[in-house]
Amino acid sequence: MVCRAKMTSLAGCLAGVLALGAVVSGPVAVRAQAQGQPPPAVSVVVVKPQDVTLTTTLPGRVSASAEAEVRPQVNGIITGQAFHEGGEVTAGQILYSIDPTSYQATVNQAEASVAQAKAQYEAAQKDAERIEALSARNVASQQSLDQADAARNVGAAAVQVAQAQLAASKIDLDRTAIRARLTGQIGLSMVSVGALVTAGQTTPLAIIRSIDPVYVDVTQSAADLLRWRRGKALSDLGDTSRKVSLLLADGSLYDQVGELTAAEPHVDEQTGVVLLRMQFANPQKILLPGMYVQVEMPIDTVHGAFLVPQQAVSRDRRGRPTAMVVNGEGVVEMRELTVIQDAGSNWVVSDGLKDGDQVIVAGLQKARPGGKVAPEVVAADAGQKAPAPKAAN
């Protein structure tokens, strides 16, 4: 830079250069110090203490609430199938038919035996009555009377035996019509018409499962179960301690709330876990036996906890969870948090915050501890979406 001619001295020239440098560098310094500009805008949520129910997620399998294997109770040839595979059947409905010819013949024979026994009994009855009349006139001996009574009793017993045989043969005949013993969904048929089946065979003809409601069996470590039962979880949770939610295999939440119904009073020696059973209504037949699911069940209640959106929490160099909080003077403070677990898109925080704190959820890149910001309060659910804060005027 060349000094003008009117600057007659070296000191004057230097003063001009310094003045021009101040003009150039002044705005840069002002911007660096953020002097004369409004504080940056950030989005905050106001946290309030509340009672939060802690949950745990346990893997499990769906099982039918009732299951019945269809098996033949008599021998014979299958002559008919009266159901649609995979459909609904009701208790008492005929599923299969077995050739009844031989069993009908057995019933006819048993009926004839009953008639024969009754005829013999009637004859013995008449003989006994006749001997009794003669004995009353002292014509017949006591021995004859005793023999007549014995013959009558034998005839009565023979009738009962014949009637029992008839009842057994009728039962076998009735069993040629194989009926459903359970209302539910029937699976695939393992036999076809014309197949020979036998009583007590190992292979079932079909399987009926009741899938409304269904059971979900999950496993929990014995150590967790001890902490759960020894703590105040059950007393604090009350009736809600038995209510559970279900996550399906695709990650979606099942629309029916289940209930904890039973716990196996036995710890597996190899795995150290306890089996818990939940029950869920299944009106739309979405849950099928064998399906893998996850159960969310309550384990404890934390009083005075805070729900903080997850995007508002970060980690420092030591891995400790922290959050930026705007105090009453609009100054940013960094708080170290005690995080218990997640709850949906929030963290459950037990320490590090107080009632009414404004936690920054958006605009964190503009906030620095000790700096001033312009907080804009958003709803907690809106804060989960991390909206961009409005620019300051």
C-alpha cells in the first residue's frame, strides 16, 4: 500500500495503514465473538418427573392352549373323511368313518346273548316261585328251595353279563365314527380313505389345536426372577404386573394385551432359566403354534423418573450419557445423566435432571456449554422427530 502525498511523515503513513486494517478486520472479529447478533434458536422439551414402568423383553414361542391327537380306538379300514384340512372343527363332529360291518355283527350277537340270558332268567324265576309255593305247604325240601334261588341268581347275573357285553360292542360300533374331542383348527390328514388303522397306533390321523386363546412360553433367568420377586416390583405394579405386550416376528406390536398366567416352579439345571407362560387372545388367528415372538413384560416401577428423547442424549469421552439443558437465563448447561433403560424412542433417566428442565432436542450443533440460546418449546412427541428450530429474527 502506498501512502498518499499528503501524509508527510512516516508516523502518519503508519497510522493510516493501521486504521485501514481495523476497518477490514473489525467485522470478522465481531462475527467470531457473536457480538451484536441474536443467540441461535434451539428446540427444547420440558421434562417432568413421572412414574415409569420398566419392562424387559423376553424371547418365546407360541403354543396352542389345547391340543388333541386324533387316533382310532378300533381296528378297521377308513371309509370316509368328513372335514376340510386346516379348517375349524367342533367337539363331537365326525372326522373319519371306519367300516362298521364286523362291529355291527358283534352288536347283533350281543343282543341275542342278552335275549337268551333273559329267557333263562325268566325260567329260573318261575321255577323259584313254584318251589317257594311248595315249600310254604311243606311239600318241597329246603334244598330244592336253595337250588331254585341259586339258579335264579345265576340267571340274573347272566343277564347283566350279556348286557355289559352288548354295551361294549355298541361302544366299539360307535367308535367306528371317529369324532373330534376338541373344538379348534385341524391340521393335515395323515391317512387317506382305504387305509388300515389300528387301535393304539403311534401315528395320529390328524391333530386338532385350539389357538384362541394361545399360550406364549418365554424363559427368564433365575437371577432376574429372584430380583423381581424380592424387590417391590409386584407391589408397586399391582394388577398391571400381569399385563404383557407382544412383538411379532416382523417387529410389529400385537394388538392384543396378554396376561402372565403361570410360572414353572422349576429351574433348568443346564441353562438356569425359568419358564413363564403368557396367554393372549387370538381372534384373527394371527398367532400360530411354533411362531417366534418377543414378550415385553413389566418388572419394576421407577418413581420420579424423566423420559428424555433419545436424540437429546449423547456420550462424552468417557462414555457417560449427557444432555444439553437451557437454564432460566437462556444459558446452556451440560448435565450428566443416569440412564436406566430405553422406553420406545425415549431414555428413562433417574438422575441428572429436575422438574421443568428444558432439554435441547434440535439445534445441538449450535449450542455450547456456557453460551446463550433462544429456546423454543416443542411437545415431547414432536421432539422425538427433532424438528429444525425456527431462525431467529
